[in-house]
Amino acid sequence: MARIIAITNQKGGVGKTTTAINLSACLAEAGQHVLLVDFDPQGNASSGLGLEREDIENTVYDLLTEEVTFEECRIAEIQKNLDILPSDMNLAGAEIEFQEIEDKEKLLRSYLEKIKDDYDFILIDCPPSLNILTINALTAADTVLVPIQCEYYALEGLGQVLKTVDLVKRKLNPGLELEGVVFTMYDARTNLSLEVVENVKSNLNRTIYKTIIPRNVRLAEAPSHGMSINQYDTRSTGAESYRMLAAEVMSRGEDL
Ligand code: ADP
Ligand code: MG
């Protein structure tokens, strides 16, 4: 049965989508069967894996509004072992449209439950806000992975994410756990990156991944070529670090 991991942080630009794409791809490369759910109306995870508008017939929005079945929405084997549920701008209307629906927080969960047995990992790329989409993702998830950018305001966002996780845990999803915090865009040339890591470590007495994702220009370039980092530049430091993160995520599963 899959471990469902929501990748979330209400701050934009911290590396959620980069982590969702490349962790999915590296887990798949390691032989795990992975489903990536693009749950951001911006659709960056979909385009970052090379999907263009005309390739996408149905999106996760159509699935949630019961227009289509999972099979009609999922794009199978976008890479070996990796399937994706794509997204597009339509998902932005969800906040208003879902108002009327009973159990609107549990929509995604009810669909993923049906296919959970078909995968080893299901990763959900969340939008940069704490709206109904993020609540749906946290309600569907077993664990939450929080990317933190190594910058001055890093801690500011973290407190809010952890509060939301605790709230969802109490009200909607008692089994929800923190998968871990992963530092992204680490710049070894600056003292600031190091200070942020030390600061978060001393403030956060919860799981932090040993793997730190460095700032690596190849990671920023890969999505414009529609490729994950292991395809775009397999020997880059970005690829190596996401492989290490994938290994840590897999081994952590053994203790869960
Ligand atoms: P989010 O999904 O949290 O908004 P993204 O993953 O889209 O964040 O990352 C924001 C920007 O930073 C993107 O342009 C991305 O290519 C770039 N980026 C993310 N991680 C790295 C990294 N480790 N090194 C260099 N650029 C990165
Ligand atoms: Mg994103």
C-alpha cells in the first residue's frame, strides 16, 4: 500500500514543485511505483515533466468533480514507474465550487484510497496557500514533507505549516504525521544558509532530513526542458542530492 506524502509549505518559491518532481522521479528510478498528484492550479509539476496543454485531456479537477474516472485522468508512465495526475487552472475554482459539497475536505482522500494499493508512493504537490486544496491534500496524506528554503525568513512559514498539520490531525486525519523537513537551495558559499539550517535545527525538535538540497542551476533549468533532474543532468549535484533524499525517504518508511 502506498505511503501518501503531501509536499507543502504555504510560502511560494521554496522548492515544493522541484522536490515533488525530482523526488518522484528518483523514487521511480529506484524501482518504486510512484504517482505524482499535481494539486496546484499553476500546473508546474505537470509542465515540469514535459506535459503541454494539448497533452492533457483531463485533470485532477475533473476527477474531483466526478467528470471522469481515475484511469481517464491519470497519465501512465510519464517516466518508467512514474504516473501523474495532471492539473491546470480549472483547479483554482475549487475553493468556491467545493463549498456546497459535504465532506469537501475529504474529496481527494476518497479517490486516492481506491488506488492506494497500486503504488508504493503517492506524492502530492500542494499550492502555495493554506486553502481547501491544501486541506484536501493533508487529509489524504499519511505524512507531510515540508521544503524549507535556506533564507532569512525560513522559520516564519514553518510555524504556520506545523499549526495547520496539527489542526488537520485533530479534526480530519488523526493518522497524519510529519514526514520531515528538507532544506532546499542551500548555498555553501554563504554563512546565511548555514545559519538557517542551524537555527531551524535548534528550534525544531522534529524530523529533519540529513540530505540538504543545494542550490544548483541544473535544477532550475530542467523544468523548461520538461525533464526531471535525473534525466536532464544525471550527474549534477541536484540529481545526486534528490537520489539521496529518495533513499532517505525509502529507508524512513522501514521505521514507520
Ligand atoms: P514552489 O513549488 O515552492 O513554489 P519551486 O519548486 O517552483 O517552488 O521553486 C521555485 C524556483 O526556484 C523555481 O524557479 C525553481 O526552478 C527554483 N529552484 C528550486 N529548487 C532549486 C535549487 N535547489 N536550486 C536552484 N533552483 C531551484
Ligand atoms: Mg509549486
